Amino acid sequence: MRWVTHFLSATLSLSTLTRADPTWPNQIDELEEIMYQVQGYRSRQFGGTVIPCSSQASGPGRHNAAEWLRAAFHDMATTTIAGGPRRGGLDGSLQFEITSSDNIGPAFNTTLKFMADYYTSRSSIADLLALGVYYSVRSCGGPVVPFASGRIDAKQAGPIGVPLPQNTAFTFGQQFQRMGFDQTEMIQVVACGHTIGGVHENEFPQIVPIGSTENGEAPMDSTVAVFDNKVVTEYIAGNTTNPMVVGPSIRATRNSDFKVFNVDGNVTVRAMAEPETFSSVCATVLRKMIEVVPDEVVLTDPIQPYAVKPVDMQLTLNPGATTLQLSGLIRVRTTNFAGDSAESVLLTYKDRSGGNNCGTRGCTYTATVLGATQGFDDTFVWFPINLEIPASSGISSFTLTVNMASGTSETYDNNGNSYPIQDAILMQKPQSCLLQGKLDIVAAVRNDLNGSVPVNLHLSYKTPVADPNRPVPTLNDETVEMTRGNCVGLYTFYTASYEGLGDLDYATKIDVVAGTGESASRDAFNAASDIGANCVTFDAPPPSLCSRPVDPDPPVETSTSVTVTPTVTSPGTMTSTAAAETPYHRPTLGNFTLVGCNTEPTVAGARALAGASYVYDGMTLESCMTNCTGFYYWGTEYGRECYCGNKLHASSTNVTLDECNMVCSGDETEYCGAGDRLELYVTTGPIPTPTGTLAIKPTVTPYLRVGCYEELPSRALTGGVFPSNEMTLELCASNCDGFTYFGTEYGRECYCGQFIDARSNVTDDADCNMPCAGDETEYCGGSDRLEMYRLINPPTSTSMMPTPTVVPTHKPTVPPYAFQGCWN
Ligand SMILES: *[C@@H]1O[C@H](CO)[C@@H](O)[C@H](O)[C@H]1NC(C)=O
Ligand SMILES: *[C@@H]1O[C@H](CO)[C@@H](O)[C@H](O)[C@H]1NC(C)=O
Ligand SMILES: *[C@@H]1O[C@H](CO)[C@@H](O)[C@H](O)[C@H]1NC(C)=O
Ligand SMILES: *[C@@H]1O[C@H](CO)[C@@H](O)[C@H](O)[C@H]1NC(C)=O
Ligand SMILES: *[C@@H]1O[C@H](CO)[C@@H](O)[C@H](O)[C@H]1NC(C)=O
Ligand SMILES: *[C@@H]1O[C@H](CO)[C@@H](O)[C@H](O)[C@H]1NC(C)=O
Ligand SMILES: *[C@@H]1O[C@H](CO)[C@@H](O)[C@H](O)[C@H]1NC(C)=O
Ligand SMILES: CC(=O)N[C@H]1CO[C@H](CO)[C@@H](O)[C@@H]1O
């Protein structure tokens, strides 16, 4: 088993039993999530190309895990000490150096391009390269390389100076000394760095002659995709095939591994021959390698997983402005729970002034488990929070109590600080939108701050560099002053727009900030990718309800600001006394939001919504909504028709809202479409349950739902197949007894596996929309979509990662014979 707990990781997990979590929120939060949410629900997918270790996602013979390890070394290797302060080191300068003679081959380009997607103001390229060492080594069955963060990226290329195979042993010694490694450590770095992957023909033909290998790569030991001690034991035994020890490299004086290993008479490599020693030496020396940083960098403590962590917490002002919605997730680490499991999380909050005035619902909320995630050495489960809070009393902090199935519980208070949540400034995601590089941001600012402090929008956005040899985009900062708009209840809206974000607009991170310096309130690091293309109008109460009437003048619209009511008018934002009499398009209604005005299909006989229909006088939007209970979409047409459906016909298109110009027969203040024009609404809530009971099942004991996954031509789960016309989740779970995963698909298919193929991604729950053939109240995936479940407590040392397998290859030579192909 390659996933057995290694010496060092065992030591680490012991120490984590008593360790306190960092105080949340913390600068390490982003990297912590990338590091530990490896597979399953809300996986950050950073392991995409390096799990399993044998992955050759970039082409035959290219082991991405080995490429990641080399990329960190190459970045680090150009350190200068020159008697003065240490410069360079692991500083991300590789992004400016991929055409350097030091860095031949496509590996560095590929690695940086992959990692660039994770580059943010809270995750530097240098930190990602260092984290890549943890990922690649652990994915290959090696030890835990402790990962601390805080590296700062260089702004330009550094000097050259990566050791080259033709160097002499003396030069190698000097180069490593410059990086801060003595002779023993030099040998250790080379051995640990060369236990996975190989040397490529294209880059080093004098070491590996062109055409001499099956796939372009000559491995450095007999286990090319396992982080083990074979690179040294085979060298010592004299039967190594390492092309940098034996073969043509000797005559070309490019047998650099021999030169390095032999420099102390093989003493160091011999000392690494035991697997445990190899593992612990590599953990130490690779940590040292990624911690070669300039003097000005202060690294954090090594990042450990939180025991309990709030993730993506967001506070939003609800339509009507009388309540706030707190949404997000609580992630609970289950690694040490043994047979027990976390059943629920109780969130207890304090109101705005630190008291217990929380309105009629009280100050608590109980969340039940939603999904599960695995790291290399950890497991986690998630508890979704969706809590309505009176705007009048607000929220300032919360504590969390984890209740276990066994009846015990533990309370977490963020190291005595409670988990802070501010309600002074809220980014309003529904009212904000992003379309073709243009971001319109709406924030709600509590009225006691309004006007007394500046309100700013900070953007951190990426722009690609025109030079194709610069794989990492530039990270830019922009601050835009936000414009004050309407007051609604206790809050006042502020708006700002920013254009020209370009193709990487979705990668923008957004902060809205009220005030300056230490005392500022901020809603920070919001992902633009979470913002929709349409700004949804805020359903506001009449202006008289503004608790602190602030603005005697009507709000002024400027071309640079979005108004809270961009396309539709609502009485709440009008000052006219006749407003309530004027028909207008309702932007939201109950759990539905206006899509727009849609055409009926051009196909004869077809309907835009084909689920159900009603015709009567007295039609209102509300009555149609009630008629269509359980459907995803509904719409009114011709003043007195109502249609429901779960799918919108593909040829129904969105036209301008003024084409839906007939008022409802039952309410002259509402529009009910027009001839062949549907006033169309879509649910904002969970997937509806057409039969009344069809719903996502979070648990099928002992399994837990991990999401809706894409099917692959080669199958995402490969352990077993059990189709049945009586398929239910329970049936599939029992068919898959003994497997870590099961998934149902297309209503009647059932698949089992010990792991999910890393190429299968989690996708929208809405795609898993087929009821089970044997139970109409359960979902059994969809077309090419798997309703995926994982054991709540998977067996510990067998991880969900596939056991690294050595891909069989045709041996070019079995001396004295040479391979002649496959004959009939
Ligand atoms: C190399 O030799 C050692 C010792 O004789 C042996 O145990 C090992 O299996 C050999 N390895 C290979 C790849 O031939
Ligand atoms: C070190 O080991 C290699 C490989 O077995 C051998 O060729 C070399 O002679 C050894 N060096 C010394 C100084 O014994
Ligand atoms: C890096 O990749 C880009 C394509 O994404 C390519 O145009 C460029 O030539 C590559 N550069 C190197 C040095 O491989
Ligand atoms: C919205 O959906 C929730 C959850 O399904 C339900 O409890 C609530 O009654 C709905 N609200 C309206 C106005 O229909
Ligand atoms: C649809 O709504 C109308 C108006 O409320 C009601 O009279 C009628 O019974 C409803 N029909 C169904 C099938 O729900
Ligand atoms: C549909 O039309 C409405 C009104 O014209 C517009 O606000 C909205 O952006 C359109 N939606 C899409 C998805 O194009
Ligand atoms: C999963 O996502 C990756 C990265 O976005 C993509 O390359 C891959 O094609 C996706 N897999 C499938 C099956 O669509
Ligand atoms: C409560 C409060 O600070 N209200 C202020 C809102 O902004 C207007 C304009 O700046 C001020 O006049 C109010 O005093």
C-alpha cells in the first residue's frame, strides 16, 4: 500500500490532536482550502494533473507530478547570497524564465499555466509552486512536506544558475552552497527530486538518445511514478537504469546523478537506503528547498487543517430589507473521529451589539451534513448555513457546536474570539452582475455609517500577458469610489462599475470597504465567478420605510454607476405617489425571479413551458405561481394564461421587456406577458420537487452524498456495474458494499469504485435530475451524470486517491534482445 501513513505524517497527525485552529478569518485560509480540499465536495481540484502520480496529463512520458517537483527546484535554484542578504530563492521568478537556457522543455510552462488559475492576492505563484511540492510528493506516496506560506513573487527574472548535467561535482557543490545546502543536503535533494519521473529525449539527447525510449522518457528508477527509495537502492545495488548514472551520459560527462551521489563515496545515499529514512530525509530536505526564500520574506507556521472552519460566509440584505441572510458552509475535520461521525452543527450567534436579541427565531441555527471531502491525510464533512436574521438586530459573531452521532459534542469559539461577522457593509451578489468584462457591484451600507465614511470597491483582477512565454497573468489592483444610491430600511445602497476586465473577468476578487485603515468594515475576497450575468433588482419597501431618511433629493443616476433599478421600475424606488397604480414588471416574487420576456417556440405545436397550463380570468402572477408549485419555471401570457415547466424550450428566446405589455386580468399593476410572449420566472430556490417528494438525499447510510459528477467515456467509477429497472440509491449502496464510492446514473444504472477518476468534475446539482427507476422520490443521476455518494468513514489508510499504478510499457530492449513490435 502506498497510502500507508508515513513516519512524518504520523508525527504530524499526533501533534494536530491538541493543536488549536488559526484564528478565523486568516490570511492562510485560501491556501489551506487549496491544500486540504483535495477530492470530493468542494474540492479545489489543485491535484487535477498530479493525481494519480502516474498521470501524464500533458502527454506521453510527461509525469506532471515530477514536473511540479522540478519546477519548484528550478525556481529556487537561482538563489544568490553573494555575502550579503539572500535574494531570489523560491520567489516565482520562474514565470519570467521559461525561455532561459536553465529551463528547457515544456514542463515549466505547463506547470505555471495550471497554477496560474489559483494565483490571487492570497496565493502567490511562489507559494503555489511550494504547495505543488506537497501535492506531487504526497500524491506519489511520499511523505508530508510541511508547507508554510507567505512567499512574495519576484517582479522579474533572476540570474541563471540551475545546475546542469555537464557540470563537475565541484561546480555542483558550489551551486548548492549558494542555495544554502551543504554536500550531504545536495545529495539528498538530488535523490529525493529524482525518485519520480525521468529524463526526456527531446531535451537531453546526449543523455537519452532520440528514439531510444517508448514514450520519450527514461525513468530514473524502476518505479517512475512512486516516491520511494529505489533511486538510491538500485544505484547502490548496481542495477540502476538511471540515465544520469549509466548509459551514454557517461561518455558525454552528463552522468550528473553519479557525480553527485559518488562525491562522498556513497555515504549519504547508503544512509538513505531504508524506506523510512528516505522518507523522513526527503520531508526535511524538500521542506528546506521550498523554504529557501529572500531575507525579507516571513513564512507562516506550516499550514494545518482547521478542525472547524467557516467557508464562504456571506451576509446579504434580503428583498424587503427587513432581514439579512447568512449563508455559507461549516467544514468539520473528521480525520480523528474513528467510528463516530459528526451529525449536526449548532450555530449560536450574537446580535449586532453582542447581545442575544435575535427576533422570534432565536439566536441558534442547526445545520445537517451535506457533503464530504478528502485531503491526502484528512477527511472533512460540510454543514450548510442558511439563516435569516432580523436586520434591526443584526449579527456580530457566532460560535459553533459540533454534535456527534455518539451523543457527545464540542463547542468551538475561534480561540476565545467567536467567529466574527460584520453587518456594516454587505456585498449584494444578487444585485451585482458581471457581463463581458463589465462588473457592476452593489453594496448595502448600514445607515449609521452612511456618509460618515468613504465606501470603496477594491478589485484584484488578472490580465494575461501578451508574451506567450509569460504563462502567468498580471495581478492588478483597482479602487473605485462607490456612489451612494437609495436608502432601504436600515441600509443604503452604494454602486460602482468597472469595465474592461477582459477574458479573465471571472477570476476577479472583489472587496467592498466602508471606512479606512484598521477600523474599516470590509466584505472581502468575493469571487466574481459567483456573480450572475443579470443584476437582479432589489425588491424594496417604499422610501418612507427608510429608517434614517437620508437623501431629500431623488437619487442621481450617473453613467458610471449602476442604479439599483437598472431595467425595471419598482414602487419602492419611485418617489411618485401614483407609483402603486402603475403596472410594472415584478423583479422577484416569492422564491422566483424574473427571467424576462420570452417568445413561444417557432416549432409548430410546441410550448415554451410544456409542464401544465391554466387559463382563467382573474389571472395574477401570484395565482400562476401557486398553480405552478413544484415547477422550475412558470410564466404568464396574454393577460390570462399560465404555463409551468421544468425545462424551457430551446427555441424560446428572450426579447425586450416592453414586448410583454399586457396587464394581468386579475391585477392591473402587474404584467402578464402578451400574445406569444411569456412573462417568465425561474426559481431561486432549491431544485423543485415535481412529485412533491422527489429530493436530493444527503445520506444513504453509511454513505454521504458528495455531488453530481460528470461521467467519462472510460467511466468515473470503475469498480463494478449494476443496472436495474428497480434501481434505488439504497439498492446501489448495497450492490457497492465494500466500495468507497457508489453512483447512480440515468435513473437505472449503478456504479461502484474505490476512487473517482480525477478527470470527472463535480457539476451542477441540477444536472442530476432523473428520478430513480425504483423510487420516484430519489434522484438517480442524469444523462452522463452520476449522483455520487461516498462512505462517511472511508477506511483510513486506503485513500480515495487511486493507488499509483505503474503504466505498462513495451520494453525497448531486454539485452541481448531488442523489441521488434507486436506480430501476428
Ligand atoms: C537490483 O538488485 C537488487 C539486489 O540484487 C534486487 O533486489 C532488485 O530486485 C534489483 N532491481 C532491479 C530493478 O533489477
Ligand atoms: C558508489 O556506488 C557506485 C554504484 O554502485 C559505484 O559505481 C561507485 O564505485 C561507488 N563509489 C565508491 C567511492 O565506492
Ligand atoms: C508556452 O506555451 C505557449 C502556449 O500556451 C506557447 O505559445 C509558448 O511558446 C510556450 N513557451 C515555451 C517556452 O514553451
Ligand atoms: C420559498 O422556499 C422555501 C423552501 O422551499 C419555503 O419554505 C418558503 O415557503 C418559500 N417561500 C415562498 C414565498 O413561497
Ligand atoms: C389556479 O389558480 C386559480 C386562482 O387562484 C384557482 O382558482 C385554481 O383552482 C388553480 N388551479 C389549480 C389546478 O391549482
Ligand atoms: C432578458 O431580457 C431582459 C429584459 O430585456 C434583460 O434584462 C435580461 O438581461 C435578458 N436576459 C438574458 C439572459 O438575456
Ligand atoms: C474537468 O475539468 C477540467 C478542467 O476544467 C477539464 O480539462 C476537463 O475536460 C473536465 N472533465 C470533463 C469530463 O469534462
Ligand atoms: C445616520 C447618518 O449618518 N446619516 C447620514 C447619511 O448621509 C447623509 C449625507 O451625507 C447625512 O446627512 C446623514 O447624517
